[in-house]
Amino acid sequence: MSNRRAATRVRRRVAAVFGAGCCLAVLAVPAYAAGDSQVGGALLGEPGVHVDREDGAPRLPSGISALSWTVSDARTGQVLAAKNAHRELPPASTLKTLFAVTVLPRFPADETHTVADGDLEGIGAGSSLVGVQAGQTYTVADLWRGVFLASGNDAVHVLAHMNGSVPLTVSQMQAKAEMLGADDTHVVSPDGYDYPGQVSSAYDLALFARAGLANRDFASYASTVSAQFPGGFDAHGVYVKSFGIQNTNRLLTGASGVTPYPGLIGVKNGYTTNAGNTLVAAATREGRTLIVTVMNPQSGLPQAVYKEAAKLLDWGFDAAGRSASVGTLNAAPTAYHLKGIPAQAPAPAKQEPKQQTRQKKAAPSEQKPAPAPAAHSSNTSARAWYVGGGLAVVAAASVLLLRRRTGGGRNR
């Protein structure tokens, strides 16, 4: 009888430990596991403008007409203010930030690639181009300058083919977005072209920028103002000398009457007819780095996307330490470094200088179906790790308790 009672007590204790462990495992799952609206905090899932001024933070600037925007701290991940943070909108070329986060670490900057005709197939009509020529050899650094400075969809497609294929790259980008917690993003093309169903959000773009800035090469390319791009033979067999390219981010270059923003790191601007103007901007001041995303200003004023981003950056630096967060960028990189980033990306091979820029606006009227992307799903794998880890702890505790009560595992 005593043996039965002892066994019963052991079973009850094991059940209690298992039950407690399951509760801990459930609690370990991020708060946003309950639904997409919870990503980054429940408040960010609600429409409208959100800011906490209880600690004396300044008023938000007037004249911010963007459909969606966020102001966040790159180091802490705090979202200081936002409007419609999770509204799904066409991202235009700001989606190239996710492309870079996904593909940039895969190839060294000095690796070379000779472009084949197939590398340039499937580029959307009216795309912005840097001027990549089939048959010419480029370094990976050349191609990334084409992506970041000239927003060249041709450079994107070449890198995507180097990565395996465009469909594979799209699938990997979708997986990376989900890993980062960017549940609003649905990838159809790697370059941000206006294909139906391709969307992201101000929140997700901030996630991509934050992850990208943790990579020194990403930050370096994004902050490069100008560079020389290798020439080559054009479609008519005429040799084109190397030519200068300038970053299309006017908040960085000061082009078209836009005042350059002090301490700007980049990151990426975009425009299509569907998306309007979009911008991800990061700047550093007194050791603090802020990320501002602005999607589709409605004011109709010239350079509105840059002016509104500058106002939000000013507000963010002024509010530093005086504004409680209204949410958080959940899936932050574990290591975030900005110190020591060179002012320019790795220098290209010496070329004969010749200024020539080739850029066009995307025309969504001439679109072709893109390869089917990976399914748009929640962060199932990340949550599974939380639950699996909790259950593993439970199992280990249960075994130890049984061994202690029964004497199992001891040498006799």
C-alpha cells in the first residue's frame, strides 16, 4: 500500500510540474501571437495617430499628410509615435531594404559576375534602371551601388539570379519578413515593382531598416551619396564609358531644393504611381539613431515625403527621453552597431568619369504576372520555438523528479 501511495504522490507532482511548465510556455509566446494586430503592441494595431505626451514630449509637427508613418529608436526598438503603423500599402522601392537584408550577406563585395541576357529578363516596364549591360562583368559592390543609389531594378534582378532565381529570392524575402515579425508584408517581386498584392507597412519597413543598419555594408551603401558605375556596350553595340550615379534619396543629397538632413544615414526612397512617394530615413544625433518611415503623403506639395520625414526626425530627437513608447519593433537584431561605419561603401574600380543617370518612374499599366510568392503566414516557427523550449524544460523537470523519487539512474 505504501508503494502505491508513493507512486500516486509522484504522479501528482509530475502533473503539477507539467501544468506549471505549460503555463510558462504559453506565457513565453510573444504578445502578438494572438493576432496580427498585436505585432509591436496592441496600440499600434489601432488606426489613427498614437503618441504619449504625459512626460512632457513636444507636440507632433503639423502638416504630416502621409497615409502611414512611424518614428522609432533604432537601438531600443521603441516606437515613439505612429499613424496607421500596420496599414498595408504598396511600398515601391523601399521594399529593396528587405531584398538587401535577405541577399546582401550572401556574397562578398569583391565577387564578380558576368551578366547574362537571362539575368535581365522579367524587369517590369518603366522600371528605374542603373544601366547594367548583358555581357559585362561587375563586382557585387557595383551592383549594390546600383540598387541603393540608382534604385536599379536591373541590378536587383542580376543579384536575384546570382542568388538562385527571382522566385527563390522572393520566397526567401517572404521568409525573412516573417522571421522579423513583419506580418503586413507580402512579397511578389524583389524590387518593389507595382505588382498586384505586393504590400508592406510603415511598421514593417522600420523593421527592415533596423535589421539592415545592423549590417555595416548595408549602412554604408545606404549612406553613399555618389559613385562611378562601370560602363559597357549598350543594346546597339555602342560602348558606354563609366558614368556617375547619385543617390536618389534627396534627404541625403540635397537635390531638387531639398535640404540635406544632418546625420542622415539613408535608408531608401521609392515611388510608383500606385504607391506614391515612400521613404525610410535614418539619422544619428548625439549617439541616438532614429528611423522614420513615411508612406504616400497626400498634401500634393513638392518634395512632401522628404519634408515630412525631416519634421518627424526633428520631433523624434526633440522628444528623446520625454516620450514613452507606444509600441516596439519586436524582432530586433540581437546586435546593433553603427560605430565605425565608413562614410562610403567599398570603392569601385577606377573608371573614366562621365556623368549619366538613367532613371524612370514605374508604370503599373504594363504589368505582367510575377512568380507565385511564398504563402503569407504568421510567425509560426518563431512561436514554435518558444513553446517547444518550454515543453523541453517541463520534460526535463519531470524526468528528474521521477528519478529522485524512484531512485532510478543510481549505481547500486
